Amino acid sequence: WIKVSEALATTLERKALSTDVNGDVVTGVASLDQLNRQFRVKRLSRVFPNAGKNEARHRRYGLHLWYEVKTDKSIPVSNVLQSYRSDKHILKAEPVYKKAVIGSASKNFGPRIIAEADVHAALPDASNDPMLAGQWHYHNTGQTGGTPGADIDLIRAWKFETGKKEVVVAVTDGGIQTNHVDLAANMWINADEVPGNALDDDNNGYIDDVNGYSFVHQRGTPTPNDHGTHVAGTIAAVTNNGIGVAGVAGGSGNGDGVRLMSCAVFHTDTESDGFAEAYVYSADNGAVISQNSWGYTLPGVYEHVVLEAIDYFIAEAGRDENGNQTGPMAGGLVIFSAGNDNTDADFYPAYYAPVLAVASSTHRDMKAQYSNYGTWIDLTAPGGETYETTKEGVISTLPGNRYGALMGTSMACPHVSGVAALILSKYGK
């Protein structure tokens, strides 16, 4: 990534970029073109594309200054960074760091598939979702051998609030299966977009973004993903619909749960993109809570462009392009899983002070053995364990209209996002 000066940004926008005989990008700015030739730059493009009706406020935050530079991969990144940083027109130059869904690197984090028939008990005076009794993380009676009460006390919370559709939660993760039988009724719908017509009907800069957008593939329909679909179900699987599981803020069974916006930044564990863009998009399109169960794969690293996009979400979510409050609150809440490395090292973005960092507990209300920890943690929520000797994972939705148990701070985090959505449903404007 590079962040350029206002003068260079203006020049780049006015010129039609071209390529030379070697395919290297030509801008007409001598110093930049020299660098482009030296490092065989084949692509130079804005990180945040023209946002139509939202472009003016993007510029107020300087988002138009960020560009993505793609160089020949045989050239060491450190050489590229040093040279671009020395150009007077470039304010920042930083590498693109590897990111991963939290826990994806371990074989122990694969889903344990569960059928409705595997859960036999019922919970009176709660909801009629047949698998709710197995969701100890909502209401722990000791059904998995854990400690009664080691849960989020959700049944009692439902007596006050079950969720409202005006609250939109952006799931920045792998794609959600948007037509899942237990999720479809609570998916966010972009009412101003006509599905499948290949047009940007609402002038927001994105084509066919009906339930969100795939930033990893740059298309309107996200590819369903195990991790993203599981996280989404914890937040807002349709509650009290007589099917599968319940979501924390999934409503009362009348299509009134909080809404899920799918912001797909992962396709597989090794294919990801569009992180910074996803926060700006979700803020501009009505989300006020941002759910994130991903992180950088090394401690101490981050990208300024991503942090600036997170700051934008915190400041601008729930507002229109003129700054007027349009959502249930003015400004947004960004929530991150803390990581599964059993360390207090500074893993970003969870370590970033303006976000909420969520650690993981077991069905005995103990620290999960994998969970990161430290003074930077804000909250702990049930994430469970599904090792060979422990089977008390978090049960939620999976692609293919399936259900399964997973463990991790990835699973703890959406409990917090769901509870935040309940609070906002109850007390938001």
C-alpha cells in the first residue's frame, strides 16, 4: 500500500494511467514512473474505489490517498518499501501482511457436524429451536458436563429483547450462506439494488451488492464459507422458527431479528483481500456493529490503511453522507476475536485500542487453553473446546443448511457482537 500526497492524488485522478512496452504502469509523474519501471509495477489502483454518493466524505478522511501497488513478486518487498518511502510524493508505504481467520491453522478447529437428532432435550420458556438445548453457551445447565450458569444468560435477556431489524451487523469474514434456511430471513437486503442486473443501482460504487459484497472476488455474491456462516449464526440465526439453532439476536420468529451483512474478505485460508475496503463499505451501507474473527498471523504487525478504515467505521457508521444520524446510533462498534495462540502478545487488529478484544472461555467458565490473554483484553465470552477429549464446542450454522460445533475466540467474538446488537435493539434510537 502507498498513501500519496493530495497533489499526487489529484494528478493520478486527472490522468488516464497507461502502460509502457514492458507492461509497467505509466503515470506521467517522473519520480513515480521511475520507481514503477524499477520494480516492474503492473498495477496501480485506488484501495477505496470511487464511492459515488459517499465519495465526498471519503475524501474528508483521506481515503482517496491510498493506492495499491502490485510489483513483480521476484523483487524483495523491503527494497520496494525503502524506495517508495524515499519519494517526496508518498506519505506512507507499507507491505500487505498475511491475515487468517482465527484458528484456521489448526486441524483441531474443523467443524464437528451435528444434526438436530443429536440434541434431544428441550428448554421450556425459551424458544422452539430444536438445537437450542445443546447451545450451552447460551444457557448452561451442565448438559455437556460443564458448570451450570457458565453461559451468557441469554434466556433471561430474551425476556427484555430478542433483536430488531434496524440493527445491522457486518460480518467481515468468509462469506455467509445467505440462503441458509436458518439465516435467510435475517440477512441484510440492499433494497435499492436490483439483483443480477450488473448495474450499481444505488450509486454506492458496488454492483449487485444485495446482501453484502465479496471483496476477495470483487463481486456482489459472496461464496459461502464454513467460518463466516458459523459466526453469522451465533449472532442472528433465526430464533424461535422451529429450525436448527437460535441466534443471540435472531428475533422472536417473526422475521424481526438483527440483520447480517456479509462482507467476504476470505475465500479460503490462503485467499483473502479487501479488508480495508470492507469497513468503509459496511459503514456507508448501514452497519453499526462490525464483527471480526480474523487477525494478522504475526504479533506486532498491522496495516495503517486497515486501521484508518476501522477508524472510519467507528466515526461514520450510522450516519449518512452529510453526517446526519440514520441508524440506531451515530458511530459504530468494532469487535475482534483476540486470537488462539495462548499468548499475551500484541496481535492486531484486536490489540488496537479503539476496538473491543474478545477472549474465550470454556463450559466451566475457565480460560480456554488456546485463548490469547492480557491486559488488552476487554471481554471474555464462551468459545468452547472441541478437542478429542472435550466436545463442548459452540454450535451454529454451516453452509449446505448444516450445523456444527467449532471452538475458538472466533466463536466467542460473535457472542459479544450478538449481545451488543441486543443492547442496541433495546436502547438505540
